[in-house]
Amino acid sequence: MNRRTRWIVVGLVVAILVVLGLAWRAMRRTAPKPDNAAQRERKRALDQRRRLAVRQAALRARLRRIHGHGQRPQTGTSLVTGLVSSPDGKGIGGAVIRVVLPGGRVVRARSGSDGRYGLVGIPQVAERMEVWARGYQTRVFVPLRLPKALRVRWDVTLQPAQGVHGVVLQGTQPAPDAIVRLLGPGGRRPLQRTRTDLGGRFLLPLEGGMNGPFVVSASHAQFGRAQVRVSGPSEVTIRLPGGGFVEGRVVDDQGNPVTSFSLSSSSLARTGRRSSMRSFRSSNGWFRLGPLAAERQTLYAVAPGYQPERSQPVVVRSGETVKNVVVKLGRSGEVAGWVTDADTGQPIQNARVTPSEWGSRTLSSATSATTNASGHYTLRSVPGARTSLRVRASGYQPLLAGGVECSGGQQCKRDFALTPLQKGQRPGGQLTGVGAVLRKTGDGVLIQQLLSGGPAEGVLQKGDLVVMVGDLDVSNLGLREVAQAIRGEAGSDVVLWVRSRGQTEPQRVVITRALVNMPSRH
């Protein structure tokens, strides 16, 4: 076969293969397709089984963490999830879910903002389940019986409670921890008081004999105040106006920046919560504090080695920023000493020593000192004026010790002995002073009550008017300054000028201060 013939044969073979390929493709297009529905269903079921196996493995791991490593989970325990909602189907955020298990152990959860919750390790039968949210009636399941399954959905619907209830909002968001008051006609006489929960909800019960109309007032340290009027039991929405900000600097008495400090404000301090204090680190002492309620505000600044100080009042407006506020801190003295047991003389560890006027929970962590294992403390942030120190320790009577004066740069020594609490005794407290309860009036300071066993008992009388403490005219002082002047170390004398009923001229009275027991709380 010559060369020409070979090429002709190759061409024919290629042409035949191409024709066969095109024919096969055409046949596949026109042929009926096989039914793959069953195959797809088998694949879907396999995927579902795999996902379920992964979830079960994760659940078993969580149950092992609940019941302890190396142990088998209790038979019948489940992961319980669900939705806490109102009758209209809206989720209730911040609802408390409490399950009492056999044996008395309690498992708790709180619903999220969408009302959903989850509980791990719940047996098929539990003693009880309680679901509670402010503004709604508590729902109780006794006993709690769950379906036998590894994962159980348990939705709970709560009915609105009787009384004045509702929600406090800032914009469109709930305002948790707002103080809500129910005021009588005229908006002055307080009848009920509560706080909003995490969802901003509240409930003010209307007890028998309480007749409207009422004023419902809501206040928040950051978002301000608002109120609505109601005639009786109802659901209300209170919208707070929002807050503003304060910007400025914290400097020492030479104008140099204080680089590490803590700040609070008058509205934040009223909450009495440590979380209301803000800490700052800034090379130039700069701060921006807020949001703060739109009202007249005083800033409180605390820094190690400096005297705690207040700023001049500033007016905060909603949505605005007050700028260029300067807080000056003077150098602090240093008070050190030991805290011991009054009966045994042994040192007390972890006792907390705090200047009394800065003793709120908001600022105490920044101003206080804690004793070490030998009972020693060092207080490095002391007010420049005369002050009292509050000393507390677990298992002991609290002590309010007056007459502390430690100017900037000084090192002062004060030791304290705390009285142990007797078994079953409630803490009342002790103070070093004269044992008189005071009330400020326009003419002076009125003796409102005398404490039993105090040095003022038998010397002063209820209704006496104190017009001077030593050389200090009390008409120019606030009640706090008068109390600080009267308090002092046990064994020291204080001179009071007192005008009794029926007298026109004050009489000079000298009282020796002593340790006075305060009445126990009941």
C-alpha cells in the first residue's frame, strides 16, 4: 500500500469515529433519563444522620462536662431549649428559668434578647420548673415532665401581671437597671419602687386601697428621666431622653496630667454599683465620660497617690458634649496601720479600709486598701480634709473611726481593733464619737436621737440644738462636715455649744468620745 492510500484509509477511519460519536451523543439526548429521586432521598437521609451524629456527640461532651470527666451522663438527661414569650408571641428577654432537680440541685438560665434559652443536663422528670420575668406572672411546672429525647424543645408563654407594668426604652433599645417609681396623685408621694430587668421591663403591684391617678417615673444614670400618667392597672412604655458626654482632663495641683485615674459622676454614684466607675489611662490626662443623664452632674476623680476630688458642677444635655472640664487632684497623705481582733489581738486578713465619704460601692475599689496576712494596710488615696475611715471584715462588726487628718505628703498611723460577731448576731456596726443622731435645720444641728450607752446619753437631750463644734459655726457647714467634726478617736474630747429647749443662750458642753455600738439591722 502506497503512501497516498494509507492517508485515505486513516481519513476514513477518523470520519467513521466522528460519525459514531455524534450519533451516540444524539442518542443520549433523546433517550429517557433514569429516575434519580430515590438516590437523592438516600443521600439526604445520610446527610441528616451525619448531622444528628455530630450534634449528639457535642451534646454528650457537654453532658460529660456537667457530670464530671470519666463518668457516664445520667440516664435520661436532655438539652432543653425553647422560647419564653408573651401571649402575642413576642420573645421575652431576661426571663429567669429555674429547674429544681431530684436531690435539690438547681439549674438556672436566662433568656436572651430574643426570648430563647437553653438548659443542659435536665432529667426526664424534675421536681419543678419556674419561669419568671418582670411584668409577667410566674409560670410553674410541678413536677416537670419532659419527653424522652436527647434534645427537647420546651416553649413557655407568660401572662402579663396585675398592676402597672411595661418597659423602659432608650431609643429603641431596652434600658436595664432603670429605677421606676409609682407616685401618688400630684407626683410626689412614692408608693412603690423597683428596677428594670435586662429587657427593660418592670412591675409595680397595686395593693388594696391604692387609688389613682398615678405617676410612673423612670430614671437612669446614663439616659435621664421620663414619666407617664396612668389611672390604674395598665401596660406602659416609658422612653428616656438619652444622655450626653463630658470631656476634659485630670491634672495635679501643678497642672501636670494625671495619667491613670478613675471617674464617676453624681448620677452614676447613685446606683451604688462598682460597674458605674470608669478607669482611664491617658498620657495627657484626657477623658470622655458618658453617656450621662441630662442633668446637673458632679464628677468624682480618684487616683493612687492623690486626694479624691469632686469637680465643679456641669450641666449635661441630651445628645451634647460638655468640653474642657478640668479636675485638679492634690497629693495625698498616706495612712497605714494594722487591723486586729479586739478579743485575741490576732491580725485580720482581707479587712477593707475606706474613707467614709468615698465608701460607696462605686468608688470604694479605687480608694480603699485591704489588709495582708499580717493585718497591715496602706491607704494611699486620702481626702485632704478631716475624714472617717470605714473598716469592714467578714465575721466582725463594721467600724466607723473618725478624726483622721492626713495632709498631702504626710505619713499617718491608725490601728483598728474589730469586735467579732457572736453566733447568730447581725452586724450593726460601731463608731468612735458621742453616740448622737443628727439632723440639719436652719438654726443649727438638732439632736434627733441618742444611742444607748453612748457618752452623749445623760449629757445631751433629744431636741437639743448644736450651734457650734469647737470654734466651728455649724450654720456654715453641711451635716457631713458637722458629723466629721464631732467624731474622733476614742478617749479624745469634743466641745459642743448646745442650746436646750427654753434657753436663749447656748451652753458649753465637753464630751469624751468613745466606742459606740450601733443598733443591729433586723
